Amino acid sequence: MTRRTNARSDLIGLQAELHAAQAAARLVEQRRAIIARYARLKPGGQPSFCGPTRAERDGTAWHDKGTDDKAIYPDLTSAEAAARELEALGARPMLAYPCRRSRHGHHDLATDEQRMYGRKPKP
Ligand SMILES: [Zn+2]
């Protein structure tokens, strides 16, 4: 292979990497926009994420780590709308559920195992 051919194939490889990185960045931005549209937002405009309650932090209640860091949706309608839009971008099937941590009522999203694997949802 000549030096020129190597340079050309390097350039094609770099262009492919660049396009893949740009597509990944667009997907992240699209996901971020969906979450920002439907999630509960902090005063600064950032989405609120679910975190352990005081009792969970104290160790007086079981710490449900599966719920940590999920975006908080203020109601079922918002959570379901976000789920459908995220799925349209290629996310796995999602199910909106009322979070047990919530004192004032918020919803989180989880993988919809029934649609994904044909399993029955946990009681
Ligand atoms: Zn929650």
C-alpha cells in the first residue's frame, strides 16, 4: 500500500469516527431536550433526579438503589410522554410508575420488562 493510500484510508476512518461521534452527540442532545421538556426542573432549569430519602440515607429504610438518579416527572402523563419520545429515539421500552420515595407524588421511568422480554411486571 502506498503512503497516499494509507493517508486516504486514514482520512476515511477519521471521517467515519467523526460522523459516529456527531450522531452520538445529537442523540444525547435529543434525549436531554426530551427530559428537559417533561421532567420536573430545578430553579436553574436542570432536571431533578430521584435520590435516597433521609430514612434511606440514615439506614432506617431499605435503600432502593434502582431508583437513584432517575429523572423525576411531575405526573404520569409527563412520564409517559417522555417514555414514548425516548423510545422513538431508540430507547428500550419504558414504563412510567409512581415512585415510592415521593412525598408529593412523582413518577419515574423503568424498563418495561413485559414489552422487552415478555415478562410479567413485578407486583
Ligand atoms: Zn423517584
